[in-house]
Amino acid sequence: MYIGIMSGTSLDGIDMVAASFSDQSVTLHHQAEYPFPETLKEKLIALSQGAPVTLEEFGTIDHFLGKTYAETVNRFLAENDLKAHDITAIGCHGQTVFHKPTGPMPFTMQLGDANIIAALTGITTVADFRRKDMALGGQGAPLVPAFHQFLFGTDASTKVVLNIGGIANISVLTPNQSIVGYDTGPGNMLMDSWISEHKGKPYDKDGAWASIGTVNQALLNQMLSDGYFAQPAPKSTGRELFHRGWLEAQLNVFNKPVNPEDVQATLLAFTVQSIANDVLRFGQGELLVCGGGARNQALMAALKTALPNWQVMATDEKGVNGDSLEALAFAWLAHQALEGKPGNLPDVTGASRSCRLGAIYYPD
């Protein structure tokens, strides 16, 4: 049995699963979501948005997060009547605070000291999944398409697996073709930031606030003109581009008053249209949605409207809980690492070859 830990760009919590794997199947035994300590969440958001930080502060955050992950694992074990010896390994993605896959010195940085996780849980821990792919010339992201391929496979029709977390990404499973996968752009991140600032809420439940607003088409068109959307795949992005400052710059350039609820409605439309523009390139088929965005009723309804020739549904309808899918992916990647099997897809990330991903940290 493996534990998978995922805390995404939305920073809405720590997702955790316990699962086992065979060559052809996955069995989910337990799942849970735990909140971040508020002070840690604030520090991570500030850091990922470029706030100045000393090396001491940086190291403190790395330690604090590693300890938080470890304590959460121990709580998860206790709540599910599991012992450390029941778990082969933990797969921990860590928290991305910067991701720059292009340029002369590409790099990605995930925090959460895996030495601390292994030491405090007594369980072998696999982490640092992205940098080997980048060392081989890849983007280091997205990594979940390999798991989507394992999980859903391909049959006579095209499937697109869409994860809407802070950032949205797709995996395109087309019969007799190489898998395609990349980040389409913002998912929940900008919507969460805007409602937090104006309503003091962490997210817009069911898109209720966006639903009372009106989409500003001119502002939407301006946001869709960002250069990221014209880039060819492979490509990936994150909070280092689509952050609160990016939105503020867009509003400043627009230079016309827009009601806050209309901005929220436009941000929801921005997420939907940036996704739909990419999905439409792949003809028609099934769009399987997971992540927090799959629980946003207004967003799901807008996706169905934007993609009338696609069957849009949550992955739950395929028997896979969408809230646990990314954590499952990193449990599977830990399994792949310990089995000596590759975890990346060069056609997706742009790496020169497939490889085993992750560094292994032993508890003793």
C-alpha cells in the first residue's frame, strides 16, 4: 500500500490517499483532506508570488511544511487504523513555489523537506518528482497524464481528462496516438484570489458569486490574449505567472470600471474559455473533469455550454473520485519509482527520454 500526498497551486488543503496498485488496476483504500495551518498557507502564497525572503525564512518554511506533511500522515494512519509498516512508501509532490521550465537555466522548486517526512513517519518517502524530467530537457509538468493513461486507457473514442485545481491541465487520450498533455492556464486560482479579497471567502462555492455577475467580454478577450495561450505544447505554468498581480495588471490596462461580481463572472469565463479553446482542438469525445473545479456547478455548466459536442462529466461518473485523483497519481509515481519503472511521458513533457522520477528518502 502507498500513501499519496498532493497540495496544489490553489493551496486549499492537503489531499491524502492510501492505495495499492497492480499492473492494470488501482485500489483506493482511504482518502482525506486536511487544512493547512493558516500561517503556513500565508507564507507559501507570499513566497510563490515573489515576496522577498531570507534564506533562514526559506529554510524555515521548508521545514515547517515537511513537518506538517509528516504530522498529517501520522494523523491519517491513526484515523484509518494503519501502521507505518503497512505502507510501502509515501509519494509526496511537495508545494510548488516556483516553476520556470524555459530559458537558459530552467528550474522548478517544491518545498516540504522529505527527510523530515521519512524520519517522523518511519516510512520511505519519494519526492522531488519533477527535476529529473527537466534535467532531460522536459517541462517537468504535467506529470499526471501518465497516470491518467494508466487509469483510463484508451478505447474507440477520445477522452480528455481535465484537472481544474489552481491551474488547469489536460491529458488527451486518443486511440492509436501518443498522449498529449499540458497546462491550459488558470483553473481556480484567480477566482479564489478575487473572492478572498472582496468577500473574505476562500473560494466561490458552486460559482454562486460569479453567477450573479455579468461577463465583460472586452476584458475577457484581453485576458485571453496573454502570450501563454499562443505557446505550443509542451508547456506548463503556475502561480508565478497567473497570480493576483497579473490580474491587477489586466484591470489596470483595461482601465474601465468593472463591478467586483462582474470580474468574478469574467474570471470564471476566462477559465472555461481557455480550457475550451484547447479541448476543441481534439474533435469530440468525453471530457472527464477532476479537481476542485469539478465541484463548481456554474463552471461545469459553462463547460457544457462551451463544448456542446463533448460529453462533460466528473471523473466520479467513471468510478474515480475527482478530489483524490492527483494524490493517487503521486502514490502511483512512488510505486513506479520503487519498481524501477518510468513515470514521465516524453511526448507530454518534452524530455529527451522516459525515466524513473523521484528521489527516495529512507527513514533509517
